[in-house]
Amino acid sequence: METKETTANIQKPEKLVITSSPHVHNTESVTKIMWIVNLTLLPAAIFSVINFGLPALITMLLCIAGSAACEAAIQYWRKVKVTVSDGSAVLTGLLLAMCLPAGIAWYVPVIASVAAIGIAKHTMGGLGHNVFNPAHIGRAFVMASYPVAMTTWAVSRIGNSADFAGAMGKVADFDVVTGATPLGILKQQGYQALVDSFGGQSAMYKALFIGNTGGSLGETSAILLILGGLVLVIKKYIKWQVPVVMIGTVALFTWIFGGKVDGKLVYFTGDPVLHILSGGLIIGAFFMATDMVTTPLTTQGQVLFAFGCGLITVLIRLYGGYPEGVCYSILLMNALTPLIDRYIFPKKFGSLPEPVTRS
């Protein structure tokens, strides 16, 4: 015979919470990932300070401090937990600084930081919800607002040949000496003028690989950026396919369409090594196009994303008004990410291919 107590126990069973499979445990946290990515960028950042001097350090500190302060202020205003310590705002500031020239007016990095954090990140809901890469939004914003300042590039302080230094206007006793970037010289004066300014093709490759060139903070020292990117690949924070496809696409199409003789296009005579090592391709391929939030979910989608970034970069470099196109290529592909995810989406766990029906 059932008692009231027994009936009550039957009517009110204990709750058992079951989540859907697969049950995967990962010890990696957002904070850990963000700070490790910051550390992988640190060698290239330090080299940029050595290369361009104190103005590079000031630009870097303004971007990092501006990004962190903007994030803290917005989160405090929204009455949510302040998460500056997770390193995401610091990473945005550091990446933004690597997109800017040394010696730029102090207010430009500050405005760029506000655009990156306040507009690109928090208007979308904060970390994990932004559609566009915040650092590139910040760069694009100040590029449109201060085009002269954003195209006035500092010249490397170390390792330049006398010809290259003279070509870019280097003189003594100045804090920051400005001139054209290698891609700028290529677009305005042609390939041979660029090679001559370095004193030869091998000298040009060496300077680009080590970082003894003018440009933004992140357009120098390809070797340090590659090493930092390889750490991210080894740690499995990024997929190797993305930088390989993006860099490979740029190399292929600049080799096919990048060569000119007497101003006329000659197929298969371009210099892919120049286009790989110069500009923002390396930092873009390893640190921007691999952003976990603004890129597709699947490997196939990410490969398509990287191919699009590489193709748009080539189109802008060879046929556009600007000598560099990495920033805009990534932003344009960020806009296409939802479309890519719509048609190339992850398979459901445990799903099987649909059976083939025969008539």
C-alpha cells in the first residue's frame, strides 16, 4: 500500500540535467589564448621599436591604452563586468598599432582605438559578437579620416643601403624621417626602381625578410611575424590552411599578373616573393584572417575566406588606388562570413549521409 510520502516522492522526482553530445573538455580559456597571441606578437612589436625608435613605442602604448580604457569605460557604463584583464582589448590595441605608421599624431591612435572597441566591438555586443575585425575597422576609420597622416611612413633606422635611404629621403638629426613604402615605390615608380633602391634583388629580399624597410609597425620583420604565427599553428589556435591559402593566392596571382615590361602586362613575370614579404600580408594572414569570431566556422569555409582575402588583396595592389589591400580584403570577407557559413556549415554530430534512392 502506497503512503502519501511515497506518492509525493514519485510525483516529485529529482532532476537529472543532461546536455547534448559530444562532451568535450578543453582547458584553454579565452584569457589564456588572448595573452598567448599577445606574446607571439611581442617580438615583432619590439623590433618595430628598434626599427623606428620612440615614436613607434608611443603609437603602440596609445593604441593599447586607448583600447583598454575604452573597453573598461563602456563595460562600466553598461554595468557589466569589466574584462580588460582577459587581454582581448590589449590584443586589439596591439594589432591596431601594428597597422599604423610610427610618428603619427597622438590623437589618431586614440580615435582609431575608440572606433575599434566602441564601434566595431561593443556596438555588436562585445567579445564574440563582432562581425568585423576591430583592429582593421579602427585602421579603416582613420584611413578615411586622416589619409595624409596614414600614408606618411617612417623610414627604417637600421640596415638600409645608402641608395634606399636616399630614395626615401633619409637624413640625420630627425626623430622620424618619412618616405614611401616598398609597395608605394612599386606602384609609383615600377619594379626596377624598387630593386635599384635596395641595391639589387637579393638585397631587397633580405631587407624585407629581416625588416629593414619603411612602412607601418606590422609591415616589417616578416621573419618574426612568421615565427609568431607558427606558434599559433602549433598551439592549434589557428588552422594552417588559412595563412597558406591566403599567402599562396597572393603569390600565384601576383606572379601571373604582376609583371610589366615598358608599362605593358607580361604574364608570369611578376615577383611573388616581393608581394609576400612586403606590406601587411604576413600579419594579416596569420593574425587577422584567422580571427575566431569574424571568420567562417568550418575549415572549408575558412579556406574559401582566405582565398577571397588573397584575391581581393591582389586586385587592390595591382589595379586599385592604394598600394596595399590586406585591410580592406579582410573586412570585405568578414562581411561575407555569414553567407559562407550559411552554405558551408558543420555536420551534425553523428549524422550520416542521406541514403541514395533508386528509381
